[in-house]
Amino acid sequence: MSTTLFDKIWNKHIVEQIDAKQIILYIDKHFIHEVTSPQAFDGLRQRNVKVFNTSRTVGTADHNVPTKNQHLPIQDPLSKKQVNQLSENCKEFGVELFDLHHPNQGIVHVIGPELGMTRPGMTIVCGDSHTSTHGAFGSIAFGIGTSEVEQVLASQCVLQVKPKQMRIKINGQLQRGVSAKDLILYVIAKLGVGGATGHFVEYAGEAIESLSMEGRMTVCNMSIEMGARGGLIAPDQTTFNYLKDKVQPEGIRFDESLTQWKKLTTDESAIFDIEYEFDAADIAPMVTYGTNPGMGIKINEAIPSTSESSNASVDKSLNYMGFNKGKILEGMPIDYVFIGSCTNARIEDLREVAQYIKGKQKAENVEVFVVPGSQLVAKQAKKEGLDKILASAGFELRQAGCSACLGMNEDKIPAGKYCVSTSNRNFEGRQGPGARTILASPLTAAAAAIAGKIVDVRKELN
Amino acid sequence: MSGFTNIQTTAVPLPMEDIDTDQIIPARFLKSTSKLGFGENLFRDWRYNAAHEKIDGFILNNETYKGEILVAGRNFGCGSSREHAAWAIGDYGFKVVISSFFADIFKNNALNNGILPITVDQEVLHRIFTAIEENPKTTFDVSLTHQTLTVEGGKIHITFDIDPFKKECLINGMDTIDYLISKRAVIEKFQQQHIVY
Ligand code: SF4
């Protein structure tokens, strides 16, 4: 029988079928962070059980960490407590941890791939919805809740019902100035925030194949924003090249792995529950105008006057953003630019931004901060001299963490201010109470920082 | 976790669509390391203004609407995987959430915390909102055993779907973690012959 890439991985990880739907799924890699794990460790203590397989879980502190003066103690007592709790839990249960002072620390979805812990054919979970990022390597990766974190700690498995499957093909090539972020914002705008609920999405087509690993991670990262359980992309030469110099699991040679990885493709005649096809040439730089990631438009389009959502929801959203139907965002002044998050804080994103702003200056009305996804990204940026380019353009380079992606740590956008952000969510209050988020690609964000307003980066590149 | 029993109660309507977990419980309230007390901050920024005063128009601040059921618009619980959203809803006192569509992770999190998510047709949801609007004291009977939802003695009567395993867990207050722990020997055996490349 023809099978999909998803089926191939899924079937290899079924420990037991419980009933017609539920299965016990074995997990190859489990990432944990400070926010969604404390209650799970508490549960283990109450049950008096150990972590089932400590070698398959790794932790890092990211959501609560400050991005300035990381050598000093964390100021906020609650954040400090949560970060410390993670350290204590990992120590007590024997779980490897990259804490704030470790050279491998960073946003959980940035460090997995760069450390070679994310590989094709694996099942990967984390108590974090953007775990879908790891699907870029051809793995089944999805976010779980804290009860499920406890399931994995206690048994290395989760109870699962097989999701439906969707394929999204992007044919042709992206225009210059249009990136992976625009691609995924475009797809989400087409499908809507609930458009892929209940499904796992395989991305395919020329435009996807042409993306770097970083670009693929950006695409898979935002799968959850259209409700998908996860997204994945078949591994190919780009994937193998990325993994070549990464650490291999003990006792397995790279060529052995390679032989296995090459089998991870969707059969020609495999059937999906639903398929979509889009033309890459139709994708333009995207911006969001509302309070969910599905409310996206091409840079030169007006905010639509009709919508599938109820009027009350749209009105509430536009009211929060201070926008009216029919408004065009291009040319609109902004207050902040945030370049960071697990969507766009990898070295490639920083390179792209640096290349664009080299020799330019940020606009006076804008505050710009760039937050690398990990200590390794920060180190590499320094090595390549990107830190100097950012500094001379007036961009503030901070230390690794989730930062202003979510209003949980010190980095927040003030109420009423407009922030062009490379992160993944523009929900009400996501970047701080009252903050108004406009999601965009790193290139669009960099261009906005320089111009002090929203611009079509394609025009700037000419 | 205690078992889910059949309930008879009134409901609180929240007819917004795409309510995300950042609204249910904003990130700045996720710093607790226990599961308790999140109900206080349920829909925090819709309930209170920056000066911590109650916002008049919001439904949870309206004495007229009470009950153990929350009825919400399409795509409830989208966004983050934070189980804190389910804890907040449970801690506030809701035992059932009705919507025409739930985000996957939220649905799982709710079930894992003894909260029953009931999915109904868009049209039924509309009728439920209308019924509450006409009479805030409208009663709802939820029978998990029979998988039925009955509004005001039969005005609306539907059956709903639930995974049989999850239903059994809910009714018996059975914990999925204990279940998996009981399977450790089988998992051990699987693990021995499983290679991760
Ligand atoms: S960067 Fe943002 S989306 Fe990514 S893990 Fe951190 S908080 Fe979540």
C-alpha cells in the first residue's frame, strides 16, 4: 500500500494500539522548558516514579529569561523561581539541561536543530505548540500539554489518535524579496486559523524544495497557526548537508543514517485527506493587520471589508489594532521592530537582516531590537561581524531567549504601540498588554526599521 | 482527578470566534509552578483593565450569567499548548466547554483535566446562543454516559462524539499517566529493538 512520509514515521513508532483510535506512540526526543514542565515533574514526585529514559529528554530555559545582563540574577522573582525550578528538576531527575549560563542555551526550537538533536524520521515532542518547527527535517514533531509532558517523562510515550493528513504544494519559485515567512503567512491567510485543524501537513513543491533548512523551519514553525498538529517536509540533499557535520547518535555512522533517511518520502500514489496547491509567483511580502495570524494581506493590499469570521470578532480585532477596513498598511509609521523568536532568529535571518541594513541607519521614530535564537547563533553572528553591522545601524542586539515574542519576560511592547515583529503570533496582548503586533518577514521588518514605516521591500531592493 | 458526573446547569455565552490561549490566560500569568489558582486570571485582560478594575461589558463580570458550562464561538483554544488554559477554565468552575470547533491541543488538555469539550454544529451553536440570550437561566443537561446534551428540557437535544478511551478516562477519573506507567514493560521491550538514526 502507498504510504505518506508521515505514515512511514508514525508506523515505526507505534508501541501498541489501545482501541480503534488510540495508540501508544514512542517518542525519540523530548524537549522541555521552564514554563510547561514544573507541574509534570511534580506529578512524577507524587507518583513516586523516575524519568523513564533520561537520555531522550533535554531541557533549556528560554521563555522567562532576560535578554540583557544574563550574567546577573533574574530580576522578576517569579521568573527566577520558574527557571531555578527547571534546574532543580533536571538535576533531581537526571535530565540534561542547557541553563542560562550554558553555551548551548537558547529557544528550544532553535537549539534542537542546531545541535543535531533533530533528525529525519524521528518523533519529537515538547510542551510548546511551535514544536512543529522540527518537522522541517522530515520528522513528526508536535506540541503537547503538561499532562502529556508528564506522560513522556514517565513512559517515553504519548497517547495519540492518528491525525488526518494534508499536503500543501507550492509550485514555482518565490520572487526576490519574498521569503519563507511570507510563504507561510500567505498560506495561513488562505486557509484561515482553523484551516488545518486535526491535520498534519506535508509541505512540498519546488518553492519548498528551494528553501534552506532555516526557511523550512520557519514554514513548519507556523503550521500550528492554521490549527495543524504539525508540519513536515521530506528530507533531501539540503537536509543531509545541514546534518553532515552535526553530532551523530552514538554507535551509528552517518552513512547508515543517510540510507535510512533517504527512504523517507511520500509514495507517488499516496492519498491525502486534503490537498492544496499554490503558485509561488502569487506570493508577495505579507503583513498581518489583525489579532490572529490568519489576518494577513499582501503588503500593497487593503484590509478586506468582508470576512468569513463574524463581524463582532473582526470589529473587535480591528478596534484593538486601531485600523479600519479598507486601510492599506504600506506607508504606515511604526514604533518598534522586533527581530527574533523561534520563527526567525536563526543565523540565516540575522545574516539577511545585516546584509540589508549594511551602511544604512534605522529611522529615529523606531526602536529596534534583535534577539538571537540561541547562544550559538549569537556567537556565530559575532564571528561574522554581524553584531557590528547591527550596532552601526542603531539596531540593539540582545542575548538569546524568547524575548518579546510573548509578554512573559521583561521585553514587552508598550500598550498602543505598533511593532513589526518576525515572531509568529499577533494575538491581543501577546507582546504585552495593549501591544499591537504586525507580523512580517525579517526582510520586511528590517526595511520597516530603516524607513520608519511599513514598506514594500521589493521596491527597496531595486 | 474525580470522575465526571452528569450535570445540570446554566451556561455562560462567549460568542467570539478564534479565542486563543493568550486570551484565556495571558503569558505573564504562567509563572506559577503549581496547577492551582489560575481561575483568578481566566480571561484576565478581558475581565480587568490596566488599573485592575472590572470591565463592565465582559460576560464574566455580568451577574446574570452563571453556570458550569462555557459556550464559545468557533475555533476555541487556538494558539499555544499551555495547559494552564485548561487549568484556568477548570479552576474557575467550568466543567464543560461547548463550541462548534476546538483547537486540537486545547481539546486534549481539557480532557486530561476532567473538562468535557462538546463539539456541536455551527447551527446548533447559534441556537444555543439564542436560547441563552432569550433566557439566561436556560438549563443544560449533559450526560456523558449517553453522550447527550439537552437544552431546556428538550428544546435542543443532540448527541456528541467522544473518543471511547477518553470517555472511560473521564467517567472513572482515570489518569492517562498511570495508564502509561502500567505499560512500561511493553514500552521497554519496544525501546530495545527501536533504532533512532
Ligand atoms: S519564541 Fe515565542 S513562539 Fe517560540 S517558543 Fe519562545 S515564546 Fe514560544
